[in-house]
Amino acid sequence: MAADLHAGFIALNRFGLRSRRGGDLAAAASYPRGFLRAELEQPGIAALEAPDLPRTAVALKILFTDQEQQRLQRLAADMTIQTASLEESPGTAGTPSSAKPKEAPKPPPPAIQQVFRTEASARLRRILEAQPGFVERLVQFWTNHFCVATMKGGFVRIAAGAFERDAIRPHVLGRFGDMLQAVESHPAMLFYLDNQLSIGPNSPAGQRTGRGLNENLAREILELHTLGVNGGYTQADVTALARIITGWTFAGRAGQLGEPGSFVFNANSHEPGEQIVLGRPYAQRDVGQGRAALADIARHPATAQHLAFKLARHFVADEPPPALVAKLTDIFRNTDGALKALAVALVDRTLGMHRARRCAIPKNVSTRRDGLSGACPKIPANSSARCFSRHAALGPAWTERFSRYCRRLGEPRRHESAARNLRTHRRSLARFAEPARSSRRDCRRSRIERNTPGDCARRIEAAGVGFVVDVPGSAAPMKGARR
């Protein structure tokens, strides 16, 4: 099979974490799809394990122990102050002490900070070592999709790394429904969205305390995690789902409900009775009610559409092709949310699309801003925007056409700014077309003549880029070979 450098470049930069060493581009170009698929087939490729990385329950036990030690230290400090004030004599109450106070030793970093730094370092090492890094890109996508914010406090900060390792990584190539169940029942997510504070109004705890529902987690599940903003749910669905997941909490420091730091179902706080979400009744009386509701929501057609669009937008373009989104949606529904099948289809369809719609890249366009250099070596795809921005005098009328060209080259997030920057170089191009103003330019006249804006436009035309180039001073625009 002939090497396809363009497709190899797309595989490394769009799906991977870029080339890290010599030979990466050649390996990717030899068989781009197989290069990415091979990483998906490695067993346990998404797992991140190390002796110094604690599981969720262990990390939260560290937090509880540290909080208890801080409480005892504060009590001891208060007792010391009270004892010193009682022992102090009345005659020496205001006399300053001549003894120099001893400097206290610098305390070690808090346990929360130590665990967080260890987790961050392990994640960074994995990113640097991953090759090509497609799985790590998928991990980052799903971690961002089910995000928690460490600014919420020490609880989320110490459990954020374990949240990704315990709830995201085991299912990143598995089923979306399994990942959804693991995420929504993880203590970090429950604490981040305050579900431990949600109590059914008709539950024993609700009748005793008068407290009620907290809809944060239920709304986040429907609006962001599954159906999407326009997924067809109503406020009644949000309220019903909030009632269903009352009692989903975690065991605290005392461990009265279970192992400290682990997920538990508190039947005392659960809202009794049948609930209806998206037209489906759920009459279970325990944690199974929430499990069944999440399983049905994960299979909902709106969930498939929402996730397919997000994946295509992340890996392909800001406005992905509708045909690609429709294909991913069908695969999600036909495979019961198999995320590995989605990743394979995303690679095959995207690289196949770029192979069919590939454009020629000009090979003799200068990359120097002064316009005085001759032919340049082969230009990588990600340098094409910079090259054209220095040599093609483009008007606002065909900015969108250049945007489509940059999207074909694999830069969906740069095409808009690159197209806007092109118009800023018209003035400098016009300057090169003016007669020489000093004797110093005379010796370079022949080189200037070979690199006028008109000549650059003719080079682009010969390369078959397919744009209408508006050259300053020309009578009519020059048309490329392909549109």
C-alpha cells in the first residue's frame, strides 16, 4: 500500500496526540486507519494503575483522616492558648518577652494537595508516553463530557483523579450505558452536584426534617450527559428523575451506611412511589429504580444523536457533515452504545472522506513574508494556512471557501481565524508590486519580479486549489482549476 502522508498527518494530529519521534509520520502514512485501530485493540490500553494512585474510597478515607487531624490540631491549639492565659501572672501581663520565638518547622503539603499532584503527574506521564494517543484523546473527551470541578472543594479535588480512573477509563471502549451508571453513582459526581442533600419530601427523612429535592444532578443528566438541551424532556421529567435518584449518596467519615467514601443507597431518604420519566413508568422501590431509568435514557434516540454530534464536532469539524453524524447515530443505536464501534467508524469515515475530497497542496509557494525567496520544500498540511495568508491576496467574498479548504486539511478550529488573517496581508502584497524605491532593490529586481502577487496567484492556480484569487491591481480575478 502506497504511503499517504496527508492521511497519516490527519491520523496523528486529529485523532492522536501529534508526532513524538522520528518515524511516526511514516508509520501512520503506511496505513492510517490500521495505525489508529491497532491502539484500540490493545488489552487494557485505557487503564491507568500505579501503587501511589488510590481508589476512590481510599482517597476519601485519606480526606476524612486529614480533616479529623486538622480538627484535633485546632482543639489542641485552643487548649494551649487557654492554658497559657491562665498561667500568666497579673504583673507580667503586658511585659514583652525578651526570648526570641522559635521558628516553627514548615508543615508538609496537605494530603489533598499531595494526592492531586500525584494524580496529575500520572495523567501527564500517560499523555506523554501514549502512542499514537487516540485512546487518551477519547479519555479526555469523555472526562470533559462528564466533568467535575475541583473548585467545589477538597472532596472533589482529592477524588477527581480516581473519578476518571474508576468511572471513565474502564468503559471508554465499552458501552455508554455502563459508563453512565458508573459516573452518576460516583461519590465525586454526587458531591459535585449536591445529590447527597436531595431528600424525598415523602420519605421518612423528608417528613422528619422537612427538607426536599435537589434537582442539580437530574438536570445535568438530561441536559448535558444524555439527551442534550433539545432532547425533548420537560421540567416534569427533571423532577421525576430527581425523585428517582433520591437516596443516591456516599458513606461519610463515620461509616454508618457503609465503607467510608463508597457509594451507598439510603432508603431512608428515597422518595417512595412510581415515577414517570419520558413517558415510561418506574415502580421499583430501591436503587434499581434509578438504574432502570438511566439504562433507558442511555438508549434514547436523542442521546445517540447528541453524543454522535459531539464526537464528530470534537474530532472532525466545528460543523460536522450531517451524513457522518447520522452514520454515528445509527451505529450507536444498533450496537447498544458500543463506544469502540463508534471510535472505529469515526476513524474509517473521516479518513475515507478526506481521501476522497483531498485537495492538492501547492509545493512551490514561498513561506517567507518578504516574498523574495524562490521555491520552498513540501509544505505540511498545517502550514498551508500560514502559507496562503502570506501570499494570496484574498477578499472577504471568498473567506468561506478558504475555510472549507482548511477544514479539509484537518484544522477545524483554526480555519476561521486563518481566513480572517488572510485579508490583513493585502497591503504588504501591494507594496511588493510597487516599483523599487532604492538602489538596494535593483540588485534584487529579478527576484522580485518572480514573486509578485500575480505570480503567486498563478502558482496557486496551477496547483489547482480551487479559489477565486483577487489580486490587487489586476483587472479580473484568477480562477483556480478546481472548485
